[in-house]
Amino acid sequence: MADEHLKSMMENLYWWGIPTMFRCPNEGPEGKDIALVGVPHSTGNGTTERDQHLGPRALRNVSSVARRVHGEFQLNPWEAANIVDVGDVPFPRANDNEDCIEQITRFYTEIDAAGARPISVGGDHSITGGIVQAIGCGQITNGEPVCFLHFDAHTDVFTKVDHFLGARKSAAHWGAYLADQGKVDPTHSMQIGLRGHARTLDWLQPSYDYGYNVVTMKDFRKRGVENVVAQIQQVMAGRPIYITFDLDCLDPTIAPGVSNLEPGEKGFDIDEAVALLRAVRGMNIVGGDIVCMMPTKDSPNQITALTASAIMFEMISMVAENVAQEAQT
């Protein structure tokens, strides 16, 4: 018992040992329940804020200090499911966004074939397009398109121009082209927390045109958590759910180290975001990602990386709980 406590004490030191995500073994996805993935990609944003590729390493560095058990769920996810850190997607042509998106799709096609549910950290938001090109209508979803539980300040359903500063499958376009491909079902998807960065008065129109269920931040403030949770559960019931969480949906005071900050209107606080995430607890979650972390803009205490690890822990715990329940049936 003493040895176990000493081991636990050492593993809680973020600066000690090999920094895998949450101290998980670095192994392949074959025979595993959950595959944790780093996607160090930042050429899909098209802006000068390109340090998002440093996000996976930042989360690995701090994730060892994250909670090991989920008090609300009364769950130890690391015992409930077989979870591994499969490493990072390789990007031999890292400055070529279109090549990178296809590299992501190839990488996740192998994860999908192994039957592991991927939970990832980016990287800019273009990574979601590459991931869902692989798992949408794949093995994990039983051939069905995914339904997005999408947290974001922005729609990422850009249609006015077919590229963003040269990136075609960009961080601004994936919500549109995945729908065009039939990889996502917008009518059973939720976009929550939208609050800017509006350049035209019709900035929400493409989301409406595709059929996404939109909850702006102003809508959320009027309706409240319980009302929006009820809508999520009604819209997404019985569907394969993919959670994509852009850290810019959070208030900048909570997550300052983020690309494309939106300071003009209060974003989610962490309790609100977690409550909305837990709306899909017990539902068919096939994967998730956390995107747009910029460690070079983070506070010295690494609060954005720590917050990202907390969001990732929630996703891991919900999927692990599903795995444990499936094993009992």
C-alpha cells in the first residue's frame, strides 16, 4: 500500500516522467476502448496565431495533475475502460493544410477500424474536419453520420468564400463541407455559445441554411442551462454524438491562451460548460476533441492547458462510463 501511495505521489508531478496524456500508456488503438490523440496542426486557421500546434504537448505536460477519479460519476475511468495515448498525428508537410487534413483522416481511419473511440486535443479547429471525414459513417458510428455537440464562439460554417487565407478545408469551413459530404447530420447537431466575431449581419445564416440547431450566447443567457440541456437531449437522442469543444467558447478570463479570443461578450464559465457537456452523459458518444489552445499566450500558471485537460477528462469519463455499462450488459 505504501508503494502505491508513493507511486501516486510521483505520478501527480507534472514535471516528472514521460508526459503521456493522463499518464496513459503509449500504445496503438487495437483492442482499446478509448484512443487519446494529439493533433499538432495549425495551418488551417490561416491567421498569424499559429501556435495552436503546441496544444497537445501543453496538455500532456499538465494532465498528470488532473483528477484521477470522477466524484460526480463515482467512476475511475482508467479502470472502467482500456485507455491509451496513441501519440500525435504526423505532419511531414505541416505547412500544407490540405495535406495535413488528409493525414488526419488516414490516421483516424485506422483508429476507427480498431474500434477505439478517439478523444483528441489540437491544434486549430480544422482538425475536426479531418477526424470526422474518417469516423463519420464509419465503423464506430455503425455507418451513420455523426451529430455534433459543438461548443464555439464561431459557427465554422463558412460558405461565402471557398478558402480562408488559402486554406480550403480550414478551421472556418468544416461545418459546411462535412455536411456536404454527408459525414454529419446538421439537423440533429447543436451549435452552442456563438457570440462573434461577426463581420456581416448574416453571419449565422449558413448554419441555419444547413439546418444546425443554433444557441447563441445571448440565447443561452436568456434560456439557462436546464432549458438548453433539455434541447440537446431531445435533438441528439439515439444518435452517434461527436463533441467538438473550441476553447474560445469559454470566457477569456478562464481560458486566456486561446486563438481568436472573443472578449466583447461573456463566454461560458467552467461550471456552465461542464453542465452542458454532461447533457449527453449516457448517450452514444463516439469521440470528441478540444481545439484552439495557444500555450504561448497562456498565463504562467498554465490555466488554459489545465482547463483543457478538465474538459478532456469529462469527455473521457463519459465514454468510459458507457464502456463499463456496455460490459455489464
